[in-house]
Amino acid sequence: MSASRFSDRNFDDLAHRFRNRIYGGLKGDIRLAVLNRDLAPLLNSESHSLKVVDAGGGQGHFAMDLAQAGHKVYLADISAQMLEHAAAEVEQRQLQKQVTLLHKPLQALPQQAELREADLVICHAVLEWLEQPQLAVRQLRSLLKPGGHLSLTFYNRRALEFRLLQRGSFRQLERNIDGDYWGGHPGSLTPQNPLLEEWVEEWLSEAGFEVSCHSGIRCFHDFMTPSIRDKLPVAAIVQKELEYSQLDPYRQLARYIHFLCKAR
């Protein structure tokens, strides 16, 4: 990767859009189905409450379910607006004893003594918004105890490339590649730094991780004709996404990649 020319993204200005655009609807159903399936063997094998750190956890949609299941969750985000939504969710679910909110960027978390020796670190859809994603992977490793796990998702650049090819947007694709910048307009949820799977796998290995589970999230959903997709049962689409989420070449073109990794 060439040197980045952008800063880490703070979503204070878009916090209100996340519930519906990212976590709501069919896209959110697929995301949760894949993550829950991938994490189930780990969560079901533990007889005790886990210490969980959600780095860049936003409004805490995934972490809240872990807290509801009895795990101790530390949810950190750089966005005060996101944490306001998370605080409201904590109050609504009465999870005050299970969830601690921290208004801090990912890079500051290793300095927080209470976060060290975590059993599970979650970092979902964060790396692609950071100026130094490789460094962030090492920082995430420092939060885990030996044998702890990292659940990492990131925006897949191959999916974005394929989408531009589908649309015939060849010039835009070349501009993005040449300029090493992929972000859209200021209000866009297209990340500035989508990542290649092979980059992240190398970073994880160098940081001391072993990948134990590798899945794609939204392998075909985004490529379906909307008028056809809208007529199909949601459950049928989610089930097919699960079936194909760990098969190449489908997962190689998924919008997001999920790696579940064990710290050596």
C-alpha cells in the first residue's frame, strides 16, 4: 500500500444513518447471521463470562447481544454521537452492569489497563476508515491475552472493483487505483481505504494471529437485480448467503470479509 493521504474517519455527522443503512434490513440480517454462525463455536465453548473489547463499536449493535448473554463488554468509539446511541441502548436493555462505554479511538485502547488481557476483541468495519490499518492490527493484538480471539471484518476492495467493472466505470476504477483513494462524497459510506484480503492476512500473521475462520459477508446480495431480490423471502437469501459465505470465489467478492483469529 502507498502512504495514506487521509485521516481516520469520525462518524459524528452520520450516526443517525447507521441504524438503518448498516444494521437494519436485509444487509444487517446477513451480517448478523454470518457473524453469529462464525462466533458460535467460540462462545458456546466457554463456560464463563468473557471479557470483550469492541474497538470502534459505534452504537454497539453486536456487542449489546454479547452483554445480554452475560459477557462483560467494553465498547469504545471515537464518535460521541455514536456512543450516545449506545448509551440509550444500554439503558433500554438495562445493561449498565455489563457494558462500559469509552470515548476513545482505537489507537488509545492499549494504554487503558482495564482493557488488557481480553478474551475477545471485536473490530468490525473499522480498518478501512483508518490511516494506518496495519498498525491498528498490532494494537488490537496487544489487547488480547494469549489464546484470545479477534473478530475482524473489513470492506473488501475486490468487491468494489468488481462493482465498478459491472457498471462500466472504468475511468473511476483507474482513478481510484492510481490515487489510492476510494472514498465517495463527504456523506458517503463507501470507505476511503477498502482493503485487500491478502494484505490483511499478512498483517494478522505478522501481528501473531492464526486465522481460524474466514467468511464473506454479502457474497451475492449486492449483485442481485433489486426487483428480483425484493420478491424473494428474506430467510431464503440469508440462508444462501450462509451456504456460500465460505466458498471461493463467492467470498472473494463479498462486500465484507470476516476473519476470526486466535492470538498465538
